[in-house]
Amino acid sequence: MILWLWLCWGFSTSAGQPDSELMARYLEEELMADYSIMEQVARRVPRQAKFLQRLETRPRMSEFTVKSTIISRYAFTTVSCTMVNSGSEAREGVFEMQIPAAAFISNFTMSIGNKTYYGEVTGKEKKHSSDDKARDKKPPSPADGRENGYETFKASVFIPRKMQARFLLHYEELLQRRLGKYEYTVSIRPQQLVGRLRVEVNILENSGIVSLEVPPLRNSKHKGNGKVEGDVSPPPSTVVGHTKTLAKVTFNPSVVEQTRIARNGILGDFIIRYDVNRELSVGDVQILNGYFVHYFAPTDLPPLPKNVVFVLDSSASMVGTKLKQTKEALFTILQDLRPEDHFNIIGFSNRIKVWQQDRLVPVTPNNIRDAKKYIHNMSPTGGTNINGALQTGAKLLNDYIAQNDIDARSVSLIIFLTDGRPTVGETQSSKILSNTKDVVRDKFCLFTIGIGNDVDQKLLERMALENCGMTRHFQEDEDAASHLKGFYDEIGTPLLSDIRVDYPEDNVEQVTQNFFPNYFNGSEIIIAGKLINRTSDSLHVEVTASNSKKYILLKTDVAIDLPSRNDIRGVPGLEDGKGDKNYIERAWSYLTIKELLNSRLKSDDDQEKDYLMEKAKSMALTYNFVTPFTVLKMREAGLHSESPQEEFISPSTDGIGEKLQSLQGHKAPPGIRRQQDKQRIKISKTSADGDPHFVIDFPSSKFSVCFNIDGEPGDILRLVSDHKESGVTVNGQLIGAPAPPNGHKKHRTYFSTITILSNKPERSYLEITPKRIILDDGERLILSCDRSAIVRSSSLEVSISANSNITVTIRDTISFVILIHHYKKPAPYQRNHLGFYISNSKGLSSDSHGLLGQFLNHEVKLLQESLNTSHQQVGQNQTEALKPNPTNTLKVKGRLIPVVWKQRRIYNGQQEVDCWFAKNNADKLIDGSYKDYLASHPFDTGTSFGTINSL
């Protein structure tokens, strides 16, 4: 018996199948027979089917099953295939399976008759360096390229007559998020009709599954894929069911349904797309058995401005469809540029033509119109000067960055497209790579696109890797225009730059890449690592990044040893699993090996390349992954062994319920350190909190004054009004609640929203509720109150202590603290609400007003009223003696206000305040009546009674 097993880069087209659906029904009946006892059981077969069987020279595929389990983006896939040789002589059976190029094969087993062969992952022998250099110099043939992001696994065996062969293939992959969705794809190309064909995908996402969709089968290279223009319905026989965190998708077409899709057995790609629920958070950290994985995908962030140079191949080889589709894509891309972006276009062949010399132009209707004319007039001619084009584009971008006062946190990038190899100027790949790296100098990112079979994709891939970009390769006969537009959509909306994720050095080790130049909308950043200190109760995580004019620092502590609330035993599709694989550990190993492979690809040092190869090989052998440095060798398990069992993987998920935490992120300026968490917030007694209760502290007089405002639900109270001078206004909106039993009030009121507005040096506002914060300074940013974070711009800093308080600092001279009151089990008269405290009022002017603001720069006098109503001024040292006297009087701006002694607790009861209480809604204590302090809307910046302005 002869046995071959190899990985290859293509697959052959199978013979056609019968044309009529009636014949397909007959075949379905035949194909569903029990082939293990075929020679013992006689079945009546239609005459036409018998004739087709005699013509058929290959074994028939009786079963093709794909079963996948996806847990938190990590996918375990098992493919089972059974072939039957019903002929009178041995025949060759070929098992082919297209798998994602990013996936790692983890196991393969075959059973032929009574013999079983299992795959053993072993290390490849190191080749001599001279052989490597010779191989590197040899240009790859068209067959060496990847099939649109897929590789073909192929196993060939001779099956004895009247016997069957069974194949079991296992592979794993970490799903990547693109354009806001994770996409899981299974290639269904058995190349013949199959009696039992089934795909089953089980998804578990503790964050919650959203936007689950199953589009029609995708097959761009073969007709008969069953897709109608505009059709978005799932393939026939698809069943989709899901709960909040679990989903099960099955595809089980009969032979008749297979015939309607594709008579040659090449059905296409079965695709599942979904996303997870992120709410207001931007990622989650999961910990399991000593390993962690951190998914970071911010939402609700304003896009960063772009400085982009398009470098487009216009050589003679681009003639026809390639150039036409490139132009179509660029027309759409130009239309999608934002007003704050700047751009330029370079066309290159043997000559290099720059649309706008020595500058990038802003996005205006006229510039977009002229750019489209320039692209329309591009014509294919000449050779391909890749090096010259990249040097020109990089110099253009570097000069623009150096000579213009651009936004320091804008994102600069080059998008480079070609269909060929360098033929003009510098043609040596190593020199092109070195020249490109020297001119880019880590100041921007390079994104490369290759079209067709003649392109040097290895060169484009390495250029992108060395310059913080990404690469894509499209076939010439594909819809290149839509692919190009799709790739641009992935990178066209940068949200963050300079993202750094830190963990305590004494708690973690072997952490994967934790610094990322850019984060693009719809994508995801993934970091994984090992825990050193397993006795710790939590893992501290800090994320820093920048967004336009703001820096953000986000912090959280993720629990490590909490008990599991996510027992998946009994979940349909997972209950038969015998595996006990830590999916987080597998994700860590997957990411680590990928990074080692990329690092080796970028390296020019032979010693470093050998070290990286050995490290990647060692890890691949540990986790049984087939990589470029490991190979799958088949071993015979012994005679009369049992057939391989379908051990569909059900990885361990102990603990992922409680250990799934959310996290939010932004870049910290120099000087922000972790010790800030422990600093106690400095606040004064001057505040409005509770029902609401107002307290005014007069430090020089060494006493405090307090009063209540019995407003109505919906009232908006002006707390601080200094719009004309410092530019600051603070308003608070009231929410109502029933009064406690036997109380004297008809209802209670609390602050549900605090709005802080500032117009100096630039316009900005904060809208704060117990759940979230909206910061808008021309760009809208939404933060959750249950995640610690720091956001800083040139004149404003917002610091969030999770579920506790928010500190707002304006120009380092004005500080407010907003206290968050949450009730786990609120009584009917309680509401989640806010308290407002003034921490620093130095930057507020002497003309500031509002219920609190009017007292910040004024003093009051405390008088004692005798029985004959004469007044005696009280000195500071006499205050204590006046406490029990109910007839004390305050003198404020010439007004006399009777006050009584009270004690109040503020700041969640942490501080007790002795104060003189003014009754009747602070009548005579405040200027006018409390109704004069009602704002018309939360953004009302009225500066005096009867005057209303809006920011």
C-alpha cells in the first residue's frame, strides 16, 4: 500500500456530475447506503446510476462532516471524510481540504481498512544556508501563491477493493475582526456529490453574540454557486439558533440540494459572521489556568485625521481589467475621505508622476474632482520602478510632516499597489526593503496590495511587516475593485494611535506584542501572556493611547481566582467533547508562534533568524502545530487497530464566566503613573449632594453654611456660572422620587445629570450621568463610569475612578469632583444620582455666580441676636459658643438671614460637617429666589438673571 501526504497550493477540478435532479435523487438513495457492509447487501440501483458507477474510476465519498467549536474567537475545527471503493480493484482516494492560511493544523488521522495511521508533528531538518539563498533567489511560480487566503491540505491513499478509508483533520485558528465582524469560513469542495454532508458550528461568547449572519455560499471562481444578485439569505438547509451567549449553525444539504448549488461538488465557502456585545467598553480580559488573553476593540471614538499618499502601479502589465478596477476603487475611496484628511496620488511605471508636487492637499470638492481626473487619465505603459515610487512617496510624506504644523496625533500612511515585480531602477528585493525602511523611519505605516499571479507577494508582505502595515493579495480574475475598497475600509478610519498595554512585570511573562502604532475602526487588538504569580487575586491592566487632541489612560483589575459561572456541560454540540484544552493557552501559543514567524521574516541577521526558527519550532512541537518549521509525518498505529474516533474538541472553559472583564483605553502623557490610583482626592466641603443638600465652606470664617433646594423633577439648576470670565458653567438636572413614609416632603429630588461647559481656550462640554460620561470638544468620546480611566487634552483632564467619582480639571486651576451614588437594592424613594463638589476654584473669577458660585469669592458674617433684637458680631473664636443658640443670624451682602445649627454628612458619609442652616429654599441667602437659577436646558450658559445663552 502506498501512502502520500503533502501540503500544496492548489487543487484540481473534479469531473462533472449528472445533470438532472431526478438522477440526483437516485444517487442520493445510493450514496446514503451503509458502505461498511456494501459487499454484503444487494440494493436495486437504477440502470443509469449503474452505468455512471462503471464510468466512475475514483472512490465515492459517502460522508463529509465539518464540526467547529469557537470559544471567545478561538476556533477548533474537525473535518471528517469517508471514501468507499466499491470497485473490483484498488483505487486512489484523494482527500483535499482548503483551510485558512492563518490556521495551524493540529492533528490528522487516517483509517484504511483495518489499518490506522496517525500524524506526528516533527521538526523540519535545517537546510544549508546556500540552499536557502538559492531558494530565495528563485522567483515563486504562480502555483506557489495562496488561493485567496487559503492553503490546500491534500492526502492521497490507495484504497483496497470493497473497502473504505476515513480521514480526520483538525486545525485551529484565532478569528480576526475586520470591518466590525469576525468571519469564520469553511471550504466545502468535496468535488463530488456526498451522501451525508453536514457542517456544524457552535459558538460561545460570554460577552454576548450580536449581528450573527450566514450569507450565501461564496465561490468566486466557479459558476453555479447558487447566489442570486442581491441574495443575502443563508444557503438552503441552513439552521441558525442562538441565545445571548451561545449559537449553533448547521448546514446539512441533501444530494438534491447539493445538485442545485453545484453539480461538480464544489459548493463554495460556508461563512458565518458575527460580533460580540461591547456596550460602552472597548475590550475584555480573560484568564484561565495561568494564561490570559486581552481583546481590545474601542468603540464610540472620533476618527483621527489622515495624511495619505496613494502610490499606484501604471506599468504596461496593468492594462485592461486590473487598471480599470483600480480606478473604480480609487474613485470610491476618494469620495470616502473626510474633510480633515490630506492626500496625494503618485502613478508609477518606469517614470514616476506626482499629482500635486511637494505637498498634500486638503479634502475639498475641487481637489477630489481634480484627483479623479488625474486617475482617469492614467494609462498603462513602461516598466515597474517600485523602489523609486516608494522613495518618492515616503519623501513626500516626510516633508509634509516636517514642514507643516499638522495634528501631532494624526495618522500618516502610504497605500502602495502593484501587479508585478521590480523591473526598472533598483530590482534587488533586499535593497528595496532596506531603502524603504530607511526612508520611512517609523514615522508612518506602509500598506501594500498585490494583484494577480506575477506580483512578488513576499516582497510586499515583508515591506508591510517592517513598516507597521498590512498586506493583501487579490487574484486578477476576482472583483478587485470591491476587494480594494474593502481593504481601504479596514484602514480608512483610524481611531487611536500609539496604543500600549501594560501589565505588572512581576505578575506576567512571555507577553505577546503590546505596542501598536494604530487602531482602526472595526478591527481588534489582541494580547496574550502567561501569569507568574498565580497566588495573586487580580491582574492589573493599563491601556494608554491617543485620540486626536486627547490622551487616555485606562485601568482595571481583573479577578483571577473567582469561581466559574459558565459551566457549558450539556450545551448542545459541546457535550460529547473529550478534550480538555485550555483555549486561552492555545490562543497564546498561536499568537506567539505567529509573531516569531513574522520576526524571522523581517530579520536580516542569520543568527537571529536561526534563534527565532528554533524557538517557533519548539513551541509548535509542544502544541502540535504544523508550521513552516514543522512537518506532519504519518505513522502506522499497528494492525487491526480501531478506526479513528471523531473526538470533536470541547476545550476547557472553567472560569471564563467570572473572569471575563471589560477594559477601556487611550495614551497617557509623560508623568502619569500607577501611583495616582492611591492618591486621595482633595475636595472641599462646598458641594451639592443628596436631596439635594447644599454646603458652602468659608475657610477664613471657620464655619460652613448649608441649605436645601426643594426643586421639581426636571428642573435644571445653575450651580456655577462664570461664562464671561473663565468660560465655565456647571448645570445640574434633577430627577424625582417618592418621599419616604411619614415625611414632610411631597417628593425627593436628586441630580441625575451634571453638565460642565467650558469655552476657553476652546469649546468643550461634559455630560455626566451615573452610568456614562460624554466628552465633546469637537470630537465626541463616550466613557463608562464603571471603568477607571484618565482622558487629557491641552486644557481639560477627566479622571474616572470606577463606580466612585469623576474628577474634572480645567486648565489646572479649576477642579470639580462628581460623586457617583449607586444603590444595589434601592428603596422606592432612592435613585442612582450624582453629587457635585468643588475642589479648586482658583481659576473662577470674582464675578462667578450660581447657587454655589456666588459664594466662592465672598465672605459672610455670623451675628448673635439678643432678646431685644440688637445684633452683636461674632468673632471667629466665639463660633463654638453659639452652636446651641437657635437665634443666630448671617449677614450676607447686607441681608440678614436667620440660621440654625445642623450637622450633615457629605461625601458618602465619610465627612461630617457642622453648618449653619438657612431655611425656606435659602431665601435671602442667595441672590433672588431659587427659580432665578433655573436653566432652560443643560447647555444654558446664562450669565445673569433674565439672560440666557447657549454654548
